Amino acid sequence: MATTSTASTTSTTGSTLLQPLSNAVRLPIDQVNFVVCQLFALLAAIWFRTYLHSSKTSSFIRHVVATLLGLYLALFCFGWYALHFLVQSGISYCIMVIIGVENMHKYCFVFALGYLTVCQITRVYIFDYGQYSADFSGPMMIITQKITSLAYEIHDGMFRKDEELTPSQRGLAVRRMPSLLEYLSYNCNFMGILAGPLCSYKDYITFIEGRSYHMTQSGENGKEEIQYERTEPSPNVAVIQKLLVCGLSLLFHLTISKMLPVEYNIDEHFQATASWPTKVIYLYVSLLAARPKYYFAWTLADAINNAAGFGFRGYDKNGAAHWDLISNLRIKQIEMSTSFKMFLDNWNIQTALWLKRVCYERASLSPTTQTFFLSAIWHGVYPGYYLTFLTGVLMTLAARAVRNNFRHYFIEPPQLKFLYDVITWIATQIAISYTVVPFVLLSVKPSLMFYSSWYYSLHFAGILVLLLLPVKKKQKGKSTHENVQLSRSKKFDERENSLGQNSFFTTNNVCNQNQEIASRHSSLKQ
């Protein structure tokens, strides 16, 4: 009880207006500020869509209001620390303008990531090591993604030749330098300032300018393009569904999650007395219980964007609207994952796309390792992050080797495939849980204590797999195996997220966006 009371009176750089509420619910003031501001953003999003709709006001007004509301929420939550958002964004914009399109993506990447890292070091090792309360580096992580993504998209659109670009790069390429207002609105709008998610610059500008429902169709000669506007779908059903998920996730987090702490995996009495099956089951259950807080934050952020009218992806073959353009997770696929890759493809989706766009598809040497390393740096400076992502590299490569060498033996008959799916589901859930324990424990000592209690068994198993099983070499976009995997991944996406021929993607290019989705499933952390 004393611990909870202390947590509720934790000092904050943000507003203390909600301190009485924080004391009443016995939660840290930073967390209360975050949730209340997100609920305010939800109401503001409904107002924004109703009264500042693109059909009723100019893009300039929409940019200004979205930016000012975002900065207000940042000040309320983080106080003067919110100035870091403007400093990081402002200096990066100056780099874009001064350096020029040829090299600005490199300088922006180094500066934005470096500035984020300095802020994370300051927060972790000077202020509140190990605290999970809302902190100013969280929004900076999203802003860093937006800055670097935009820099690469401008470089692709204004410097590189079209034939040098992949289909996804061509679809996302920005062909003119954004104005300062457009840039700040993209980085600091109220819909994504606190919890994201990341979106492409073209998608955001399309939304602000009200072109989300404009379709492009080829003319009779096959060259002429005709634009027409389709009926704007209502996001209300999608928003309500996501708010229900938020409510259930929050309830789960505030009740069951507290009863199953991950730290109990390294409890001396538990390690000494528990049987191996008990250890395995508790490892899985405790990490399962740690996920709802992410489900809550990311789903609420998605609902806020949808409530403002942002996030429409298209219609399926039955005419149902899909509001998952910038969704950050697919809970069902996460919990039912039968491969390491399937889990990663459906967890923190927009960050996975960012890693793919700025690192994986541009890396010339060991793209998987470089991508995991960038992910670790971006997440922060806790040693546990690096242990998790180093283990993740090993697990990803080992899982890929097992899948490539054995899966084709279990496709038919259906009973055999079902058995394979059950076994791989169990193996995947254990491997994921084993991998991410240091991510939760944060420090080196408890993380190594956990791995040593498991005798580093999955590490040795992964190394053994890589030594014994042949690893199929492939060149991106050229090998037959790559094409087969791409085809299978694309078919999986079409089955899970099927869209009709009239689907709208905010790049106004169906082929490009389909390629983007398929490319993510076939390349990122395969």
C-alpha cells in the first residue's frame, strides 16, 4: 500500500491539476495526465472531424488547429520538457533546408536519433531509472520516426530517379519540400503527439487536405487519369469497437496484470521450488499479462485518429470499410502467432514499417542485424533492450531456418498442418516470452539471472539450429524462394485483410500499397 501511495505522488514536470484524481485512483500523476489527455484528444478528434472537416474549412486552419492542440497536450503532460519536441523538429527542418536533398536524410537520421538518445540517457540515468510512467522521450520516439521517414521520402522523391526506387519507395516519395506549418503539423498534431502511431507524410497530408476519398481511375486510353470522389464512410463503428478493446485491456492491466509480475520469474523461491512445466507456463502467462497496457495505449491512439477521420484504408469485397491504415497491432494474430515472424509482423506494425523503410531495405550488409540494432537504439538505453534485441536476432534467424527447412513437409493433409500449427504456436510463444523478459526487467543483472535460471537453453538451441540446418542464401527480389515467400505472404495478407477492387490507399496507388504490405511481410525480420 505504501508503494502505491508513493507512486501516486511521484513528481511530474507536467501539470498537477489532476493530482487529486491521481491520489484517488492511486496511479502516478504522469499516467493519469496521459490517459486524460488522450481522452480529451478523442473528444477533440470528434469535434475536429465535425466542425473542421476539410469540406468546411481550409487546410491551413486544419494544420494550425491540429498543431496548437498537440502542443497544448504536450505542455500539459510534460511541461517545459515539451520544448524538446520543437527543438528536435526545428533543427531537423533546418538540416533539410540547408543541407539539401542529396544528403539531408543522413544528417537528419544521425541528428534525430542522436538527440533522442541523449534525452533518453538524461531521463534514465539522471532522473527516474526503471520508471514506466509517461515520459517525454516517448513522444520523441514517434517524432524521430516521422523526421527520419520524411527525410528519406524527400530524398527519394526529389533526388533519386524513379527507376532506382522500389515500388513502395516510389509510392511514398515526397516531391516537394513541406512548408514549416505542414512539417510541424505532421510531427506535433494532437492525434499522434502522445502515442503516435507513425504515419507516412503523404497519408497525413492527404487526410488534412480532404483527399482521402478521392479515387484515381485510368481513362479509356489507359494513360489519362480521372479523379472522382467517393462517399465518405463513418468511423463511428470502428472507433466504438476500438474503445471497447481499450476498456477490456485497461481492466485486464489494472487487475490481472498486477497479479502476474514478470519479476516473479527470477524469484529465488520460485526458481528453487517450481517444476519446469510450472516455470514455462508462468513465463508465458506473465508475459501475456504484460501486453494489455500496450494494447490499450496503441488501440486508443488508433481510435483517436479514426475519430478525426484519419486511418481509412479501403473497402473489402463485401463493402465493409477498413479503418486500419495506421493501426499498430493485430491482437488476434499476435496471440495466435505460429512463427516468430508472424508475431513481429503484427506487433508495433508502424515501427516495423519504419525499420524496414529506413534500414532493412537500404542496408547492404546483414540487414536483419542492423534492423534489430537500430530498434534497440531507438527504444532506449536500458541494457535489457539490447539483450532482448540481440536474442531476437538469434531467434529470428533460427526460426527462419526451421521454417524454411521443415514447414513444406507439413502443408498437407490438414490434420498434419494443424498439429504443426499447435507445436509451432507453443514454440513461438515460449521463444517470444523468453526473448522479451530483459525488455521488461531492464537491467543486466536480473536479465542474466533469468537466462541463467533457464541455462541459456534457447540461446544454445538457436545456435545449434543455425549450425546444423542449411541456411538458404537469397538475394532480395531475385531468388525463387523469395518470390515464393512473397507470394505466400501476400496471399496471407489478402486473406486476413482482403480489400475489393474499389479499395482506397492514401498514396492513390493500389499496386504500390499492395507491394508495400507484401514487401513488409517478406522482408522485415523474416
